[in-house]
Amino acid sequence: MAGPTIKVGNVEMIALTDTASTRDPVATFPSSTLDEWRHVPGVLNDEDQISSRVGTTGIRSGGKLIIVDTGLQLPGAQLLDDMKAKGVDREAVDIVFLTHLHGDHVGWNMSDGKPTFPNARYIIPRHEYEHWTDEDFKKNWPHIDVQVTPLANLDILDLVDDGYNITDEVSTMETPGHTAGHTSLVISSGGEKGFVLGDVCNNPVQAHFTDWCPVFDMDPAKARQTRHAVVDRLEAEGTLVSAGHFPDPGFGHFVRAQGKRLWRGV
């Protein structure tokens, strides 16, 4: 099993965890059955629940320290402590990139009305930001005015489009469906490839059951289409993946074994 840090060429990825919870698998994935889950080794606990980690990824690339997503910031959440334990100084963070604007990905953007990462620029995909900050839409999502719109008011927010280069080794790739402008990160360094998945997949079982959509997918048809295309590509290229909702540390590959596609953690 990999430790909390792994390399893709010259790029360093650091697995960080904010919190974790357990969920009813069928309530989370309504097209699944408990019997199907029970036939997948290692995904259910003794109470037939699945685990969901709320993880983030640190990236060191081109002299920049990047944090991808900022967790949930519930009572007892541990992101800042986990960063400190792994040698990631929040004051040294240059860039915070948000794959999308669900509450469990933006929770530590602000703390007590101030940016948690005081020296960072925050980057959000333009389409995602415009969707969530629409006045009629955001009234149902109070976390937006607590954790997202203050970034614009403080002039520390940059909106970017598909294919934006965060560094020479890290670029954005739109992966819509889970949310309107959901965006993953592509890493290419020293002839090696990496990928920060975001919520294209929420559980390792989706490596095989790629059609399964969690209730959190806002556009299930688009999410399913994106998931098939992305996971096919990651498997074919042998890309190292960082998946924030997968078991700690969330590093691994999509591989074929015994006629099935599997998630193989490293």
C-alpha cells in the first residue's frame, strides 16, 4: 500500500483526508442491489455499509503547492491537522483548485470569515461557478454564500476554462455530469501520467459497475457518459489516479482482471 505521498514524474501528490462516513449502498446507488454489493470483495463492512472518505489532494508542481478541493469542515474534521502532519503548510499553499462546488469539496475555503489558505489564489471552473452562483439556483445551497462567493468579493478567485494550465505539468479537463461544470486535473510529467478524479467516481465499485450513478450525480445520463469515457481512458493509459472518496490514500489504477475492470489501490 502506498504512503500518503506518491510521484508522477517530477510531480508529487499528497493524499489528505478531512473526514469519513458510512452510507447505505443501495440508498446511495439506487440502481444497485445489496446482493450485487455482497459479491464485490472488500467494499461492505459488517453492517453492510460502504465507507466514503472526504479526501483532498495536495500537488507540488513547478514550484507551486496546490490543494485540490477543501473537504467539508464539519465538527471534528481533520484536514488542517492532516496537512500539518504530512508537512503541508496551509500558509504556503499557492493555489486551491476546486473540482466542483458540492459542500464536501469547498468546506475549508473560508474559516471564521477569512480564507483558510491566506496566500492562495482559488481557481474554479467558469461553467461550474456560473451555474452555482445563479441567483435562483444558489438559494437552495446556502454553503455557496459562505464558502464560494466570498472568494470573488475578496478578489482571490480566478475562473478558468477547459484545458487551462495550472502549471506546465497540471491542466484542467472538463468531466461534467456529477455537476454542470465538474472538472478533473490531468498530470503529465517525465513521461508519466496522473489524474485527479474528483467525483467522476464516488466508490471503487464503479470501476466495474460504471453505469451506477450515486444520488449526488446532478445529471445522471451525462455523468454516466463521462464516467465511461474517463475510466476507459485511464485504464487504457495506465494512469495513476487520485480519488478523494476512495479508501485512504486513494491512489491507484483502473485495471482488467478475470474479465472485469477493477480498482487496484497502490
